[in-house]
Amino acid sequence: MSRVIIVGGGVIGVASAYFLGKAGFQVILLEREPTLGALTTAASLQAVRAQFTDAVNIAMMKESIAFYEDFNRILDLSDHNIGFHQQGYLFVTSEEDAAARMQERVAYQHAHGLPDVEYLQDDELHRRFPYLAPEARAATFRQKDGWLSAHETLDGFRQAARRYDVTIRTRTEVRQLLTRGERVIGVSTAAGEDLEADATLLAAGPFTAQLARTADVDLPLQPVRRHRVVIGEHERIPHWGAMTIDEDTGAHWRPEGPGAALAWAEPEAPSPPRRHVSPDPHFTFRVMEGVYRLNPFWLDVAETLKRDNVFLHAGQYTVTPDHNPVIGPVNERPGLWVISGFSGHGVMAAPASARLLAQLMAGDIAPDGNPYALDRPSLYDGSGEQMVI
């Protein structure tokens, strides 16, 4: 039996532990924080969608959504609620040119396995989503997209992984990769403990590239700060609504219990990986102005909002040049594997990406059948899909 060390206990790392354990690997997962999923997973907007414009991404996210729809049965969990709300993703525009591009996008999605994406416009759009501004011209919508609880999802994978030869250790910081010749043979911890394995998997989010450099490996991964605002209970928020994205600006919101969650992937320069990411206190005002443009009820919310009903968080995306993840071996360093760089799509991609990783590691999928390999051309020329919401 092959032994695998996983560095990182977010949802990607724990999902990988489950799939690797199920595939027959002996797994030890190491997490620096006292609890699993305490950093990027905790800061996630926790949304899932299959509305991509690349056939490979469509297939991956369809697989993950199907997994989440049947989560308890697949993992043999009883009474475990991951809070999966399939209230849809609504990309909406006020621009004529964008509306034409949306129609083309829907046609592509229909041709690549997403026949349930709808193109909505004018009266039909406003009948279905009456909270939109009159300026809203057109939209795409898929009912099966939505959001879930990342914490409960991670915990489900953890419970299922325990049935296999999987050990999870928290409060264990990995400081360095161990090498013997060209091969990575394990890790060294902050406590001075050396652990060896047949394979070492980096699933450390923003810290992945930093750890890889301890073995003289440069990965095309950069941490970028992203914000999330959660609004507590408010009667003006349409709690039945979809994840609603202003296609023209990128500002977006979705219901969150009796309140809402808002985000906006504003341009930011890459930053060093951080355990605690300080938010910009002005972001709340900017994002509410951003979502107000096509969702005018947000003006009423803003005018009646109390300070103790606003919760601002920040975390880091781990971004690649083509905004797609890196999954698979580092060929110049045998024994080293990576699953990172999800560019904000980690929660939505976790089941399918971890399944792919386990099959690659088991040899069930040949390297040339891996669209997320480290040596793919788009990873270095940035030619991949750029929709990063």
C-alpha cells in the first residue's frame, strides 16, 4: 500500500483524503490550524455552478454538483445536512452587446452538456426575478446551480474518510519538503518531526507555492485577496432569489439564511500568503453600490442597515494564469503532487477534482488524460477561461 502525506486541511485536502483512502492509499493529512477548513474554506462564498464557458470545466462542475445532490447516499452519511440550496445562478446584464454574448454562451453550454441553462430577457426576465432593475435587459439562469455549507461539506468528507486508512492531524505545521536526490520523500514539521511517504500532496491553498519552493519548485500560483460581506436578517432581501451576478461589473449577491452574502472580485495585486487576511473596511460600501445597480432593493437595505448586522471577511484565492486548477504530479520532482490554484472555485470543484487526483495517483487515468496538468500550455499563456466569479 502506498503512503500519501497531504499538506492542507481545507475542503480540497479533506476531499482528497477521502478519495485517496477509498482508493486504497494510506493517508496522513497535516493541517497547521487547530481546526480543519479554518482559512480559505471558511472565507469562501460557498457557491457552486456549472455555467462555465469551457467544456472541461462544465464537465467537472456538473460532476461535483451531482455529487453534492447525492452527498449523503454516496458517503453513507445519515442525517448530515450540507445546506445545499439549488436556487440557481443568474448572470444579468443591461448591455445589448453582453446580451448577444450571453446567447452565444448559452448555445455553447447547450452543446456541451448543459441543456438546462436558460436565456431570459425583457418581460420574462422581470416576471421571474421582479427584484431586478428596469435596466436589466437579459440574463442566463440555471436552476441546479446554487450554494451550500462548506463547513458541513468538509465535515462530511472527514467522517467518510475515517472509514479508510486516513489519519488527520491538526496543529501540525509543515515547514519544508524533504528530498533525496531529485525525489520528494516527505515533509519536515515545525516540531522537528520528519515524516516520509511515497507521495506528498500539496493542498495548502495560498501556501502551496511557498512550500513547493522549499524543494526548488516554482509553481504558477499567486494568492490574491478577496472579500465577502454577510448581511444578517433583513426583510427587504428576497430570500427566494438566485445567486445574482451583474455580468457587466462582476458585483454579486445571494441569499444567506434570512440575510445575504455579497462579493466582488475587484482587481488586486497578488499578495504574500497569510493566515489572517485584513479586509478593506470600505469594501462593504463599494459592494453594496455595485449590487444596487441592477438590484435596487439594496438601496433600501443600505438605508436601514445597522452596523451590528454587517460582517466583513477576507481571504485569499490561489490564482493561476488561466484561472484553472493544477492537479497532478510535478514531473521534475518525483513524489511531489499538487492540487491547488482553484482561483475561487475550490468548494464547487472539490468532489470532481479530488476524484481526478485519486485516479491519477492510482494510475487509473493516464497523464495525457488530465486537463489540469502542470504542463498544459494555457497555464503559462493565460489562454483559459477568464470568468472568475
